[in-house]
Amino acid sequence: MPELPEAEAARQRIEAGALNRTITGVFLGEVSHMSLPSADELAGFVGTQFTRTQRHGKYIFAGSKDGPWLHIHLGMAGSLRVVDTDETPPKYVRLSIAFEGGTQLLFRDPRKFGHIQLIEDVEAFIDGKGLGPDALQIGDNAFANRVGTTRGAIKSALLSQKKLAGVGNLWADEALYQTGIHPEARACDLPTGKIASLHGTMRDILGAVIDTGAVYSKLPEDWLIHNRKVGAACARCDGGEITVKKVGGRSSYHCPAHQMRND
Ligand SMILES: [Zn+2]
């Protein structure tokens, strides 16, 4: 499921391939049961250009100074890419935006959990959603205050989009695994040094995933992402085994041998 790094990689693809080009057409695919603007609403973009992009947490925006903005949420399995217009489009394209010069931006979503909205103001949209600071941008003090003081499980605190925006199940597990914190550890019981180290690790992980364009096979071998199965040998300690437990309703893969509840 796309989280911050996947959304950021998608934003960078828009930035690299779809800015400052005049839009020549906007086309909807098969979009039954999906939340997307109508063809008439989208037609308003024809003749205009996207001149900037923005991202907050898992939310991606493309638009221009005077608006409107297209807000794209990738949902469970959505993706964005820019391809040549004469290339055969893949299956499950829900929206394509054609640009002068023969390129198009494709929003592909096999599972249809993604959605797209027209919005006038990005900041107002973020406020309206009640999103916390972006997980890549949040400062040390804000992280300590928002995450480190939580009375509940640290894993649930990381997943709360109101505390910080962009971290989902996969990268929350990875950050806790690499920092050596048990997903059920009570956040407010953890030493401040441990919270600070979790913050640094989380930022490094998100950055590294973005650097690969969210291609997981390029990530280091000792990451949990390559090992998310019960009984797999832990790559971070001797004799540890990966196990899974529901924390805050989400399957949390971890190694009980080196991920501590409180130390
Ligand atoms: Zn281990």
C-alpha cells in the first residue's frame, strides 16, 4: 500500500515529466464506484499547465499558482507515471492527461481504492483533513512531543496521520525493527534518546526508499521489507525470528529477540 515514499516518488515523476506542458486532453477510463471528478470538470484543465506539485504525507497535488489543483490519492495500489502518448497504455488506467509534445500522465489503479479531487487550496485541504506534519519534514521536538508522549503503543502513534502524516504499516514496522523497538512498547515509557533515534531512522528509511524511486528490490538486504514472513531469520540479531502480532488492528512484523518494549 503506497505510503509517503511511494507518493513522493510519484510526485517526482510528475515534476520531472508533466510540468509546464500544455494539457491537450483529459480522459477517464473505467471508473465505476470510484471517486473522481467528472469529464466536464476535468475538461477545465485543457489548455492550462501544471506548474507546480506538492505532497503532504500520502497526499499528492498537481496544479498551478492560481489553482485549481488536482489532488491524487493512490489508495491501496495506485500509481502514477509519465509515458509517451504512442506507447500502449497498461490495463486499469483510470485517468490519463495528455500534454503537448506527445507525453501523457497515467493514473493506474487496479483495485480502485484511489481517488482524485479538484481542490482550490492545498493548505486548506491539509488543515481540513486534520493531518499532522509531514513525516519527512517534522522536526525533532515536534516528533518527540507528538509521538513520544503517546500513552498507547508506539506503532499506533506512528500510524496516526494526525500525529504525523505519511507513515503506514510497512515503513512503521521497518522503522521499529531498525531501531530495536517492540511495536507494542508504550511510547511515553521509551527513553527520549530512543525516540530521537526512531525519528532519525524513520527519516533515513523514507529518504532511502524515495532515492530508489520506491523500487524495493534496491533496498539493503538486512531490511525487514525483504523478510516479512513468520519464522524468517532476523537479519539484525543472532537467533532471532520474525513473528507477527496485531497492534492497533494492523499486522506488525517484528523480531522479539532484539525489539525491546522498554530500555
Ligand atoms: Zn532480531
